[in-house]
Amino acid sequence: MVDLKAAVESAAPEPETSRQVRGSLWHDAWLELRGRVLFWISVAILLVACAMAAFPSLFARFGPNEQCNLRMSKKGPGAGALFGYDLQGCDYWSQIVHGTRASVLIGVAVTVFALLIAIVLGLLGGYYGGTLDAIIARVTDVFFGIPFVLGATVVLVAFPGHGIWAMTSVLVLLGWTTMTRLMRGQVIAVRDADYVQAARALGAGDLRIMVRHILPNSLAPVFVVAMLNVGNVISGEATLDYLGVGLQYPQVSWGLQLNVAQSFFAAYPHLLVFPAMFLTATVLSFLLLGDVVRDALDPKLR
């Protein structure tokens, strides 16, 4: 009995040590990130994109589909309109600014909801194992085997009249699998660690162990994938809009603008070039930010 008590007492400081290591990891990552020029460039571009999505009136002269004049249809950039006019004769700069909201909102919302699903399922499956883990793994395999664009196209065509939240729901349905697999693997890797065993020996319940000890030590790689996923979702949403199965007029998005521009690119290249530039810059910034954060969190990659 004395030996058991001594063993438990010696194991008790482990959770505190774990917290110190976790704090040191994120602190060291921040010290690494703030010296990276690429990090600040990506953050600056994303801050502008988020500001345009949240407060478009600060950047655009007109609202979406406002002050349109068909006589100015497809006219190129000029003194009165820096980005020219779209097919309906609307100021193209204003349209692109308002198109930011749909793309960024869907990208962030899909990633947040998919991350929550991944955390819950990954924790439960990885921690408990057995039948529950097998069920979660098989369901994940089923959804993982569905081609992203094809699956989204089938669902969206079957339910016409979809808006932003319908698009978000479809993309979440098809986009949670990768993060769930990664989360499950991370949980399995740390569930038998010394600090987890110490917490269990001290009487901590399963929920406390998962939330206080396993989750913080498993989240970093999943967080990096989530950041990369935002750019992928924005690209996927634009692809579906471009194919004509995503958002529909009178909604405004970069993908819809590319869809309209494909028929007029040879004669009016500004219709495709400008939304493509904004889409590329935003997606690339999310991907680059995810890369630099991954390098900062993994000392072996520095």
C-alpha cells in the first residue's frame, strides 16, 4: 500500500508538467512565427479579406447588384470603375468585394463545424476504442470514399434553390473525414502517456482526461490541417459555383463571377482575371499560413 501511494504521489505532478510543455510549445511556435515574413504577409491578406467579408460597405461604393446600367455591360476598367463592369453593368469592384463574404464565410464555417465533428468523433473513437472506434472508422471510410466534387454536385442538384447555409451543410457532410482520422490517430498516440495514466490513477473521470489532458496534446496537427482546409473549402465552393451547381444569382460570390466570365474571357478578360486574383490570393494565404504554422509547431521541420 505504501508503494502504491508513493507511486501515485510521484505521478501527480505529471499533468502540471504536461501543461508547461504545452504552453512552451505554443509559446515557442509564436516566437518562431513572428519572425517569418511569410506569416505576416498571409495574415495581412487574410485580415483584409475578412474585413471585406464582414464590412463590405467600407470597401465598396455600391451594394450587391446595385446601381447597374446595362449600357455599361462588360465595359473594361476605366476612370469611373477601376475594375470595369460586369455582365449586368454593375461596378465590378463592388461585386468582387461583396463576393468575398460568401467565399470566406463558407470556408470558415465549414472548417469550424468539420473540426468540431472531428474532435468529438476522434476523441471518442481514439480513447474508448473497441466497437465504438470500429463503427466511427467504418462510417468515416464510407464518407471518405465519396469524391468531393461529384458527391457535392449530386446532392446540390437533387436539392435546388440552395443558399450559403445549404452549401455549408453539404461541404461539412463531405469534409470532416480527414481531420477525424488525424484526430483519432493523435488520441491513440497519447491516451496511454504517463500523464494520462497519472490522472486516471488520481481518480479523474474520462471526460476530464479527454478534455484536460488528451485534447490539448492532440490538437496541434489537427489545427494545422484545419487552417489548410479553409483554403481548400473556398476553392471547392468556387469550383461548385463555377460548375453551376453552387450558389445562384442574385447571390454574389467569386465562383459565380468566374462562371459568368468563362463565356466572355477572350473578349473581356477582366471579368475572369479580377475575381480569380482575389480567389487565388485568399486560398494561397490560407495554405501558406497553415504551412508556416505547421513548421513552427513541429521542431523537426524548423
